[in-house]
Amino acid sequence: MINHSFVLSKFGFLGSDFSAELEKHAVMANIKAKTEIIREGQKNKYIPFLIKGSVKVFTLNDGRELIYYFVKPNDSCLMTFSSIFTDYVSRVYAIAEEDSEALLIPVSVMHDWLIRFPEINKLFYREYDRRFSEVMNMVNDAVFHRLDKRVLNHIRQQISLTGKHPIKITHREIANSLGTSREVVSRVLKKIESDGEILQTKEGIKVIVNENVRPV
């Protein structure tokens, strides 16, 4: 069943005719944590709009991940949307980071809507601006920040995304996300912990000095 409150908040500005079309064509999907949603080379069948949860969008290079961005609630995947103007083929991988719920719109339907409801382009213009800023931040982080700063920033980002603090995240997961090895991350985390910036416990990793994250 369609999540009407989400539809109203996200698409209400498009009017009742669009809402009727959405009811007719959209599909709801519940996605378990760690489920692969799409992989590079696959055909995109749907444009997803995330209602709850978190989805990691990344590429692989020699078996190592390069994260482009995380899709958060009320967001869509810009890389998926851009593919409908070319060959529909995904150029990225997407995996649910936690149990998630999404509204899916068939790409063929979206093509029609872009003509019939041109105001929908505003959603993707805003998405493009946000994603471009995130990618630029990622590049700046990789080029100008040392690995210990990148690791700490990644942990803070995950806390912000999930609302969980301490956060359960393995050394290997951090390493994969930052394109390095588990051994290197383990050494970096040990240093950060000795500097008093984090605390590693069986409940997860807790950031000690972080004005922007409130523990739950």
C-alpha cells in the first residue's frame, strides 16, 4: 500500500492528477539490511525514493569500494535517474545499509511524467545540487585530509545517518568504504582512541568529542 503521507510531502506540489498517476504505477518495497539493490551493468527498472532507512551508492575498483553518497529518507538516487536518459544501465552498486522502505517508479513511466508533469524536474534539480556537493566533499576529504580524519568523519556520518550512537560498524566495513585495508583502519582507530576522540566497546564505536551528533 502506498505511503500517503510520504507522497503528499514529496509530490503534493504536483497536484491531484499526479497523485492519481502515482497511485496507479508506483510500487512499495521493503528492503532488508545488506541487500544488494542494483549492481553495475544491470538494467535500471525503477527510480527509487527512499522513505526510511539508508542506501549506500558506490563503485568498485580492484575489489575496493568508492562511496559516491548515501541515499537518506526523502531522497532519490541521482545516478539511477540519470541512466534513464541513456541506456538504463546502472553505473553503480547500491546496497541497503539498514532495513529500508522505498517507493519505486518504473523508468518508462517516469519518462512519460517528465513530459506530462515537467514540474517534477525540480525534485531532481535539487537532488543534483545536493549530490554534487556530497561528491565534492568526498573528493576534498580524500585529497586534503589524512586517513585518521577521514575515518572519524565516516564514523560521524554513519551516526548521523542511522541515529545510532554508539554505532555498530566493523573495521572491515570502514576500510571498504574508504578504499583501504582492515589492518590500516584498525591501526588508525587505535590511534584515534588513544587520542581520546572515540571509544570502542562491545556496543560499538562512540565519538567522544562531537558537537554535531547527539547520542541516543
